[in-house]
Amino acid sequence: MTFAPLGETLNKKMASHTPLKNQVQASLVVEQATEVFQEFFGTEGALHAKPLFLKNRTLTVTCSNGAIAQEIRLRQMDIVSKINEKLGKKEVDRIRYLA
């Protein structure tokens, strides 16, 4: 019995299982978006905007107050651009925010 490296096994599984691949990619988008919000709004400001999930290239973010939602709306194109830059490809088209 031979063992394959874990990374190789996961890559094969993800390649053959598209929903799993999409779920992993969406979680990477949320992770990168969290970092971008910290860059744009600082650690304290980022506490008020939490990326939740990605669906149909739209990132949904919950905001603890209307001011942060307004700031995201005003800077949406810059935020989306920075997230896509960090990912190395265009995964996000817009941000939907819940205040």
C-alpha cells in the first residue's frame, strides 16, 4: 500500500468535486476580504464590517452601523479591486452590505 501526499490528494479531490472547490475558493475570498477591510479601515474599523460569504461573485458583508456601510459603499470599487488583486484573479464583482 502506498500513500499519496495530502496536498496531492486534496487537489485531485477538489478538481473532481466542483462544489468543494467552489466552497474552498469562497472561503479564501472571505479571508482575503477580512484582510483588505483591516487595511482600509484599520483594526478597530474592521471590527464593524465582517465579510460573511461569496455568492454569484457578490461578497456579502455585515456592518454593525450605518456609517461603516456608507464607507464601504463609497469605497466599494477600491475594495473589490484590492480583494481581486490579493487573490490574483477576478472573483468579486460587488459588495452587498447588511447594516
